[in-house]
Amino acid sequence: MAAFKAIVIEKTDGGTKAALTVFDEANLMDGDVTVRVEYSALNYKDGLAITGKSPVVRRFPMIPGIDLAGTVDASSHAEWKPGDKVILNGWGCGETHLGAYAEKARVKGDWLVSQPKTLSARETMAVGTAGYTAMLAAMALERHGLTPSSGPVAVTGAAGGVGSVAVAILAQRGFTIHAVTGRPEEADYLKGLGASEIVDRKELAGPARPLSKERWAGAIDAVGSNTLANLLSMTRYGGAVAACGLAGGMDLPGSVAPFILRGVCLYGIDSVMCPIERRREAWKRLETELNRQKLAKMTREISLSDVFDEAPEILSGRVRGRIVVRVA
């Protein structure tokens, strides 16, 4: 297959333009493993790339798509051979390296993780970067020492991709989950995933006080800005917040008071360059700790051509749960 179907982003005088087109395999970037891509997913960063709303793409032309599941087609890497089932999350794919919205991808073998044996390619992308990030955040709270007996844990952006998986895996571990959302109509959905209480995001939207009434033992935040500042001000003594997103903004208009007066910790969660051993641990745990029925409930499937319509929706916060992209 010298030519294959791909979404390609080109730079224009007026910004960027994305289109579904035919791409020549000879123009793939350097790498020691070529993968036949079966599934990808639509993440917030993919929405930014497709729409051009933020300069996440740093080279042109670019094939977007930050994660993939597929089968090794060719390899000169010692760990991988043709026929191996693999997944990839991050490493600059879709930003600086040609990504996953194509029937083929050439990448570095060091970036790949084996597809968990009991998860299909589609299921791994139902989890995707959003779910893998949620697991990294949950692992950070666990390393901090939080347990179900510590108290309730808040999850912001709870109806989105990261939030949905975070609610499901924390509930599976026995935590009391307070799901923060601006979509009250999703209350039944979130309770079905394991949330015990629904919190209106307006409660975290205004300017944060240096310290507010202690409310949560911990939190997973995918929003940033005032939401994160308010979470920190409401976190109980010795608690922790894992920050993994910026849907509400990159700023953090808060105070040092939670850190120096309550001993609160803020953990930054990076899924893009996360070390390979931690990635493997996260995927191993996702295979066993994420309820498959809940995963199916939060997931829907689209084709490559549907990505253009769905990208603005995920940026506007109207997408619930996870969107799998069928590539081949």
C-alpha cells in the first residue's frame, strides 16, 4: 500500500486547513516500526489540531491523531515484529510527528506498548489517551496515599473523556466520587459510572479564595484556570490534586495558601512523554480495573470523515465520554 487514506493538515495564508486525502507512504517520517492503523480516538488535543483553534501542530503538512491501535506491518526494532498488536499514546504524534488519522503510521518502536491481551484494538482506543491519562492521575493520587477512607474525591469535566474514565476507575476502587460538570442532564450517566454526587461547575467557576471550606480529600482536574484554583482552596489538609488538562484555560489564578497552610500537593500529569514503564503499568491496570460495561456505555464510534464535524463539538464541551475513530 504505497498510498493510503489520511487526514492531512496544511498551513495556509489564513491559518490551517484539514482535509481527508490520499497520502504517499514515501512521505512518512523516519521510524523503525510501520503500523497498519485500525483505530484511533478523538481527544481534546485532536480537536485543537483539526480546527486550528490552538497552535498544537508544529510542522506541516501534519497527519493529526495522538493515539493509535494497530498491527505492526514492518519493523527493524528488536522488540517488535510484523503481526504484533500495539498501541501508542502521545510522543508528539499529531503535533511534531505524523500521527494516527491515517491507515499507516511510521513511528519509533520505543514509543509502542503491547496491546493488552484481553482488550481489542477498538477497546484500547475507547480508553485512548484520555483514559490512560485518567489512570496516570489516579495512580498519582494513590502514590500520595489517598484511599477510599481518606474522603471524597472530585473529578472535574466529569462527562468528558478523561473525566468519564476517572469516575469509573476511582469508583471501581471504592472511592466516593463527586462529579463536577456543567451539564446537569448528564447526572444519570455519571451516576451510572459510579459518581455519588453531582456538583455544578459554577461552584468552582469564580475567583478562588486563598482558602475555602475543606471539601475534598483529592481531585482529578482536566479544566485548569479558576476551577483548579478553587479545587486547591477546597482540598482537605494533606490532600492532593492531579492536574491533567486545560479545557478552561492555562492560567492558575490561585494562592500558595493551600500548599503552605494545609500541606496540599499539586501533581502534574503528563501523558505525552511519560516514561515507558509507567505507561505499561497504567495499561496493565486499565486492563483489569476499568469495567468493560462502563467503557462501552461511555463510547461511540465514528469514521475518519466524521472527525471534522466532531472536532468543534469536543472543544465546546458537548461530547460525552469517548469517541473511537475507525481508521481501517
